[in-house]
Amino acid sequence: MTADLLVATGLVGLAASVAGATVPARLRTQVVSALTVAACGCGLAAAVEVLRTGRAAVVHTDRLLPLSGLSLTLDRFGALFVAISAVVASCAMVFRLGYDGHGLSSRTASCTLPLFVTTLLLVPAAASVTTFLFVWELMAITSLLLVLVDHRRRPEVAVAGQWYAVMTQFGAAALLVGLVLLSTHAGSQSFAAIAAGASRFAPATSTCTSPSFCAAATALRDGCFTPASSNSSRTRAVMIRSPSLRSSASAPARPPSRPSPPPCASAAR
């Protein structure tokens, strides 16, 4: 029953994506929103059932990923994130109805948004490295397309999309390295096997996959990949807006004042 709800989440979300590309414009937003909310409802029902019974929902198929297969296992920990994502996504789809006709009802947005929501619901249920990377990259690509939806009317959106794509791929590369190390030491790409063999990992693997290493990598990304031109332009903008900073910056530099002699030296003179 729970596995069927998990499969229904993916199928209804895929149907919503197809509807976003084929339904006429006058009905597109309503149909896509209804189908996406239905997919969120299926995911929420599966998550609630797992949280209530404690039995994991297991789905495996070789039709989508022939080499390794698509493996989904929704346990209580993943069900918590699926439930939260389903509630937030349902609210977002209802709120989206008010944006009909404001540039966000195009075929691209209507086709991409349900697919993004579906992958967001399936990422916590990934049971293998290949499945996780497949769903993760699909979620990253669809989110990038959503960022670039308004790029024709706003040129700055294209620049933001470029930076988003670069940062997303850097994050995917870091995930790929960490997951390859984990699966190599475990001898399997299954997350269950990786968790079972966690005590046999080398210190280097534990260091590269630890939260402190991830935090350091995030700090390095934020510090090293910020262009100097943006910092300088931001400083110049602040100086232009602030009269005190503008006057102090335009004023010539004064020579350092000569220190006054101590009182004993003056008395001797």
C-alpha cells in the first residue's frame, strides 16, 4: 500500500509535467496545480503511513535505470522530510494560482515546476547512490530552469542562472566524490550497505564526508568564488550613495602630523 502511494507520487507528478506542456493556456495553471497537489497528497499519505506504522516503503525497478535500477526506500527519517516538502509544495501550488497571467504560466514553467516538486519528494526516498544522483541532478536541472524562466524580461536573471548552475555543479561534484568514496569502502552503492559498513571506513573518508568538512567547503566556496569586481562595484555604490564616504574618498590624503615633544624636553629648551 505504501509502496503504491510512492509510485503514484512519481506517476501523478509526471502527468502534471506532461499536462503543463500540452494543456491550453486558459486551463494550464489550474490543471497543473491540481495534479501537482494530488502528487503531494500521495507523497504525504505515504509519509504519514510510514511514520505511523514504522514499516519502510520499498520500490525497485530496472526500467528507468537499466544498469543499476531505480531503488526507493522510504523510512521514518525520510518520511519526515517528504511530509514537510509535500505540505510546503501544496501551499506553493495553491499560492501560484494568483500568479496566473504574470509570466509564470508559460509552458516551460508549467512543465518544469511539477517535475521539480516530484523530484523533491523522491530525493529523501533514494536507496542507492545511482538513484540519489539521478533524482538529485533532475531536481537541480529543473530548479535551474525555474530560475531562468524570466530571463527574457530581466537580464540579471541570466547572470543569476549562470552562477546558480556553477554552484549547483560544484555541489554535485562534491556529492559525487563523497558518495564514490563511501560506496567503494562499503563494496556496494546501497545506502543500507554503506550504513552497515560505516565502522570500517578510513579516516580520510570520514573526514571528507563529515559536517565540518562540508562547512569548510561551503566557506571556501563563498569566499573564493565571489568575483572581486562585484565587491569593488558594491563598495563604489555605497560610496556614491553616502556623502560622507564620497567626500572622504575624494579628499587628498593628509601627511601624518608631527608628534609633540614631551614636557620635559620643552622645559630643557
